[in-house]
Amino acid sequence: MTYKELTLRKAYRIDLLVDNKIVIETKAVGKIITDYQAQVLTYMKLGNFKTG
């Protein structure tokens, strides 16, 4: 993935992308923390996705 002339290799991988529109990130945790939310928002921003 390339963002603002920076190539990101294997550092960011979406768990599931539905219809090239919806980002789904799966976690096996007891509690969702803000880091996980930030991760999904980063995927959405980098991929220009509107739904996550």
C-alpha cells in the first residue's frame, strides 16, 4: 500500500474487506481499547474507506 509517496509493506493488513467498502478487524480480546479503534481508523484513512 502506498500513501503520500510512502510505501507500507506488510505493516498494515486488514483482516477482512467486504465489497471493497467495509473494513472489518477481528480481535480475540475481552475489551476493545482505543488502540484497536485507532488501527481501524488508520486502515480506513489509508484505504479511503468510509465504513469500518
